Amino acid sequence: MRQPALRADLSAAGLDVLPSTTHFFLVRVGDASAFRTALAKHGVLVRDCTSFGLPAHVRVSSRRPEENRRLVEAVQAALRGQGQAHEDS
């Protein structure tokens, strides 16, 4: 799974993935701090962009296919656990 596939999978999960020409991109998740914490519980790290003035976004880096799959699985679990809270922001 490369970046286009990762971006598509995150979009399919209902997240707003912002365009990027780099190996990393921003994803609108609602409460970035809570989302980052939820993913960390699954052993997946993303950058909370609150310090950039973007409290509803996390920064995701495209990695090896197996790491990207793990990220998508953790995102899906986090969204289930948050009841799709990102839609309220």
C-alpha cells in the first residue's frame, strides 16, 4: 500500500484527507489530541497538529505497506471507539 492507496483507505473510512505532494499529509479528524491518543493505544503514532494551529488535524506519513495497513486498521478502530466523532467538528 503506497500513499495513494493509504489516502484512499483513509478517505473511505470517512476522513477528510488534504492534498499533498510530499510523503506526509494532513487528515481532518475532529479532536486531533484525542485521535492521536486513540491511535497510540494501537501502537500507531501520528502528529497532532494543534501546535501548528490546526487542532482538528493530524499529520500522517506514508510508510511501508504493512505499517500503512496497521495505521488504517488503527484508524478504523479509533473511529468506532469515538463514534465517528470527527464528523461533528
